[in-house]
Amino acid sequence: MRRREFITILGGAPAAWSLAARAQQPARMRRIGLLMVIPESDPQAREDRHALESGLHALGWIVKRNIDLEYRWTDGDETLLRKYAAELVDTSPDVVMTEGTAALAAALSTTKSVPIIFASVSDPVGQGFITSLAQPGANATGFTLFEFSMATKWVEILRELAPTVKHIGFLFNPVSSGRDVANLFFRSVKSAAEASKIDVYPIPVEKEAGIGPSLTVQAQQLDSGLVVHQ
């Protein structure tokens, strides 16, 4: 081997050794903080945890090997959520994942820099958490339980079935569906109906026995239709 070739190889060796050393170094442990609105003893908590960890595993993220999950379970208490949100942020997580509206509110009030992924939030745009689902405009993004704009389709379908409809009753159970969620759907139905000069009114019914009398009253009104929300 010529002297020049030897010097060239020797000179390049440190760079090769450096690359090899970096390649052998273990990847940094990533950390996710999870703020939950159900207690750990809840059967749903076990299912949620299994689904998350199985999904991460399928993507190559193994708990305690290259990713650490820091859970905080609550019963939805807002004071406890704020406390746990602060605790999670103090652990310097790569991302915080929240479940439920109250958990998202607590996390956003705690940090404006740590990325937040939310799930099970009924109306993140209407509640002012993000600008839009497509472009959140903040440090939070995620998934919503409902798409309230679909209620406009209910009005369109009803008008196709009954072109002369002038009045729409919105039947809902404020207990099973949740009054806040029902109100958001009602608002969307009302907006779509009023654009076509159709009036809309709520028909809250909590028990099955109340459905019949409500429908009887509804049927007595001419050119009326009904939208039923679960």
C-alpha cells in the first residue's frame, strides 16, 4: 500500500469510528404523558391502555425499551386534572395525550409549548381549544367525538322526503346523549333549517314513556317533520 493511500485511509478512520459509535448508541427514550378522565380501576381504562400500547408496539415503539408512558388517572375532577397536568409537564414529555374535554382544558392551561394530542373532545373548535381540525393553530391537535355539521344533512334528507315541511321537532334524550352534545347538534339543525325558512324546536324526552305523547303532539302540527337524536 502506498503511503498516500495509507494516510487517506487512516485520516478517514476517525469519521468512520464516530459514525459507528453513534450507530451503536441506543435511541433516546421518548416519553408520553397521559392525562385521563377515568379512574385506573375502570374496565375501560384497561381497554384504552391495551389499545394504545398495542398500537405503539405495532409501530415499533416498545414500552420501557424506547418509549415511556407516564399515566395520570382521575375521575374527571378539574382540580386534580390541573395538578396532574402540571406534574406531567414537569417530566419534560415529548408529547402529552389527553382524554376528554376537561383534561384538554387542564393541559392547555398548563403549557403552550409541549405538543398535546387530544381524544374524546366533543367540540374542540366551538370550545375555543383550536382554530380548526385541519389547522389547529395551537400546540394541540387530535380527534373529536362528533361532527356536528352532519346535522345539516339530516335537514336536507328530511326536505327531500317531505318537500313541504315547515316545522321540525328535534327529539333527544338529555340524559343519555348529554345536554351539551344535543344542544350542539340542535344548533346545527336549527341553522340549516332556518336557512330554508323552517322553524325548529327541541323535544327533550328522558324516558321511553314520554316518546308517544311527544309524537302525538308533533303529528297534530301540519307540514311537520322530526329529527331524532339518540
